[in-house]
Amino acid sequence: MILQKGDTLFRQGESGPLYKLVKGMLKIVRVHQDGSQFMVNIIVPGDTIPHHSLISPHPYYGTAIALVPSEVEVIATDRWYKELAEEPERYKDVAMALQNSLRMMQKRIDQLTEVSPAAKLEQLRIWIEGYIAPSTISDILTQDEIGQFIGLRRETINRLMRKTHKQAK
């Protein structure tokens, strides 16, 4: 299945299949009662999502939206869970996928624990642009989303990006 930038793969609270991201990048956002959104995760190629449903089904935790043109493989949950039950060695594959997700979260924690706001932004920029080059972080995320993801105010992100842009000239 091909998604264009901005296409929604699934919505928070719905139930459905699992997906493997073949190429591209997705963001996961939580939608609050008042309609406001908060970006909670970024999905990169090789990830099978939703992570919390790899062993047993559960409604989608957030809404998945393509950040760039993306290709996803649909995985039928009935087949997935049946194969897990019939082939217990497949749990190792699930454990490896979850381990990879935890390692990515460790990288994100490293980004969040940088002392200076500039260092937080730079760590995130390097990580994201490693997947989307030659595009840049500001091509795919708003300043609000960047701030949400690394725990900074949008105004701080704006100031840091202006400063970086001036230094690049």
C-alpha cells in the first residue's frame, strides 16, 4: 500500500491489521478530546506497528500519518496471531522487533536528556535526516511537532532554527 505525505494509515481507537513500514516515515499522534494533537512517535522503515499489538490485539493507541511518501505492507492480524500460536519460535521475531523499538527509544531518551535545547534539536535533526535526506526535518515536521517530540516550546524551536539558518549562510 502506498501512502502520500499527509495520508492517514489508521486512526486512534480503531482496530485493524498490523502494518510493516517498507519505506518512508510515519508519525504517531495522540488526539485529545478537544481535537488537539500531540506527536508521540516516529515510525521508520522496518518497524511493524502498532508495537503494542504484536502479541495480542488492542485498539490503535494513536493516529498514524505519513510524513513522506511511504510504502506499508498490510499484515492480517488473524493470520499473524494464528502463526504465533502455531509457531512459538516466531515469538523470537516479535521479541527482536520490540528490542529494536526499545533501542530506538533509548536514542530518543538520549536526545531528550541533552542539556542544551540546541543539542536536543541537533540530535533529532541528525537522526531524522538520516532517514529522509536530502529532505530536512523542517520539510516534514512543524515546529510544534519538533517541540513536542523533544520537550521544547515552539518558540524555542523557531529561535534555534533561525539561528542555525543564519549560521549556514
